[in-house]
Amino acid sequence: MLSVTLRQLQRGKEMSLADCFRMELTMAQQCFEQGDFLEGVRALIIDKDNSPKWNPGRIEDVTDAMVEAFFRSRWTPSAHPLAIFENL
């Protein structure tokens, strides 16, 4: 998520508020699908073992493709749940 956050900041500085909201919704959805959010919940709340097993386990193993996946929207611009905020 460190690499994803850096990319988010780089992209977001040139985006409108509405585009930032849409990007963040896409990123939140990807956090669940990618699995690390759920792994963190498991390690801290469910099993309480405080030993999350991140995927990948080392920052050196993070690829650009992994980071870019967090920004791929499932929606077309007109079908996005936040399309109503186009003019923000």
C-alpha cells in the first residue's frame, strides 16, 4: 500500500475533486479484492496473532503492474457510482 499511496499522490495532484473521489472508490474496492485489507483484519481482529502475511511479503517484490491494478476501475465513466459528481 505504500507504493499505491505514492502513486495516488502523484496522480491526484493533477485531478479534480470528483476524479479523486472516483479514484479513491476504485482503490477501496481493489483493497478488498487484493486481499491485504482482509489479511490485516484477520491478523489484528479475528485471530489476534498480530502476524499478517502480506502479499507480497517484501516491498522489493511489488511490481508496477500490482500498483496499477489499484487504479483500474470496474466502471465506465458514465456507469461509475460517482458519475453524478462530474462537475465538482
